[in-house]
Amino acid sequence: EVRSDLEEQYLEPYGPFADYVMDLNVVYDDASGMLTVLLPVTKKTTSDVAVVYAQDVLGTIGEAVSTQNFYFTAPEENDVKVQVFPYDKEGDESAYLVNDTIKAGDVRAVEPLQ
């Protein structure tokens, strides 16, 4: 349900970041407790836009998770990794605009690489 909330908000043709968004994905690793947010963007995306976009997506994820009905007990704390990168550079971390891990319990802004 979280992914559908994200798609509805960011992949619609006239969303707030329509000029930058290519796709998005959220992956949870049970073993490590890491939530990874993958945000491929267009090549015209700047670091400033990438940070604002990542912050907005994290807020949407937080809101979506808080309103879901879970049938299991979610872990108390999770680290969140946020990666914003040109759509054709996934895996090439030297080209990433954002590659930031926010530790569980930390409250801070996403930081750009460039």
C-alpha cells in the first residue's frame, strides 16, 4: 500500500516533481532492518531538487506507514537509506545526488553528495 501511495503522489503526470521523477521503489530488508528508498530521476535534476524530493518522499512514506493497518508487529527502529540518482546510473554511486543513511531515531534533513 505504501508503494501505491507513492506512485499516486509522484508518478502521476502532474505531480510536484513531474519534471524530475522517472520511477521510485522502496525495499525493506528483514535481515538488516534497512529500508531503502530508490529514486531515479532525470539528468536535469540538481542536488538541491534531489534533497527536497527525497525529504518529500520520506514524509509521504512516514504518513503512509502511520495510517496502514498492520497485522504484525513492526520493528521498533529502522535505518533508512535514501538514494537519488540519474535513471541510467543506478549502481554507480559516484553519480548519485543523494546517498544518505539516516539512523533509527535520528531526526535530520537528507544530505546531498554533490
